[in-house]
Amino acid sequence: MAVTRTFSIIKPDATRRNLTGAITKMLEDAGLRVVASKRIQMTKEQAEGFYAVHAERPFFNDLVSFMISGPVVVQVLEGEDAVKANRDVMGATNPADAAEGTIRKTFAESIEANSAHGSDSDENAAIEIAYFFKPEEIVG
Ligand code: RTP
Ligand code: MG
């Protein structure tokens, strides 16, 4: 298995509750290394662009409003099969379905305010990383 990168967001419900460190610790304990990180306030345009794939979904407008409701921490994570390692430790989208010990089971407030985002493929990871980071901001 190769060392790869993925893209993570610590969402506004989590930054509001001061969980940036706790969630980052769970990512690190899962074998992932933070090779880039910044706390930002996303603009509406940025959030709409990031979630463009969901533009036709009924929850799109609520999701964009939620994602700009407070600061987020965007991160690039590196590790063995990083996309899978990250999604495994995040748990299911709906915290009611998430396994014990996952980030979403531990911290999520709802299916929307679910504390963390993680890319769902290597291809999308590369697109999402480039959406928020310049190459020189990532130090492996
Ligand atoms: P993510 O993209 O954030 O890592 O989450 P995911 O793959 O598990 O979920 P996805 O289907 O890509 O949905 C993106 C985000 O939209 C919100 N959502 N709300 N109200 C709803 O039914 C609903 N479904 C999804 C969540 O914040 C989800 O993470
Ligand atoms: Mg997704």
C-alpha cells in the first residue's frame, strides 16, 4: 500500500466547540500526518464551488449555509492509503450509523453538522487539495 494524501475539513460545529485538537489527535492516531493546515472562514462562493457535486441535492443550500456559519480548519493528511484511513476514522456520514470510536460517532451533532469532511477518492483528494492549498503550503 502506498503513502498517499487526502483532504480533510474540521467543520464549523467542531471548531465552535473547540474540537480542532481532539479531532486532529484522532486523525494522527489513525496513522495520518498533517502536512498542511489552516483555519479559514469560507466564503459562500468557495463553499458552493467545493460542494458543486451536490448542487442538485435537496440539502445543498443548508449545507453551504452550515459550512460558512463559522471557521473551518482545512488540512492535507498523508499516510498509507490516506483516503481510506481518513474515512474509516471519520465514520458514516450520519452519526447515528457511525461506528464506536469514530470522529462522527464521538463528536457529530447531526447528519449535516457532522464535524469532519474527508475526500472520497484519490482523484477527488487531488482536486480538493488544489482548491485550498498552493503546493508550497504543503510540507511532507
Ligand atoms: P463529506 O463529503 O463531508 O466527507 O461527507 P460524506 O462523503 O460522508 O457525505 P456526502 O454525501 O458527500 O455529503 C456531504 C455533506 O453534506 C451533508 N449532508 N447533509 N441533510 C442531509 O441529508 C445531508 N446529507 C449529507 C453532510 O455534512 C455531509 O458530510
Ligand atoms: Mg463526500
